[in-house]
Amino acid sequence: MTEKKRILVADDSETIRALLRTALESAGYDVSMAADGLAAHELGTNGDFDLVIMDQLMPGLLGLEVIGKWRDEGIETPVLMLTGVDDDRTAVESFDVGAVDYVRKPFRIPELMARIRNRL
């Protein structure tokens, strides 16, 4: 039997976390949650995730800061930025720091799930 892929969802919105947990678990993924950047950094550093879905604007550390710290620490887990920040500069910075994809909120679950399948 194939082991479930592990996904970390880091978003300060309880609504977004609940929505993504439901969708991801229904698709057969093992899902962990972080409500702020510090928790995301700690979980991503200590966990063995196949993918991280990361918001940009979170308390503690911004999503870009978390990714930058991971890359500095040698952690290369793929990160999909999922954020309400709707400016090209943040999108470019996300890719420059190591994100593999960038999705703006509001988003559509079917498209997001296709992007996740494509990365895993």
C-alpha cells in the first residue's frame, strides 16, 4: 500500500484551514495545520512533508520569511503560496525565494487540487 502524501497547510484563517483540510483529506492526503508563521516554520523544520501550502500574511513570520529560513536551513520541501496578496512583486519574490507555485485568493478548489496533484 502506498503511503499517504503529507501536506502542511499554513494559514491564519481558520475558515481557509478548515476548507483545505476537508478537501485534502477527502482526496486522501495526510494534513497538518499551522495558524501562524512560527508554527509553520517549526512544523516544516521537524516534519516530513511532501508539500506545504503557505499563506503570505500571517502572524509571527510572513510566508516568504518561512520559506527563506527553510531554504537557508537546507529544507527544500515544495511550497505552494496561497495568498490574498494580489501584487506581482510578491508573486515574483515567492518564486525567487523558492516557491513552486503561486495561487491568489479567492481560489477554486478544483484548480488548487489539480495544482497539488501536479506537484505530487
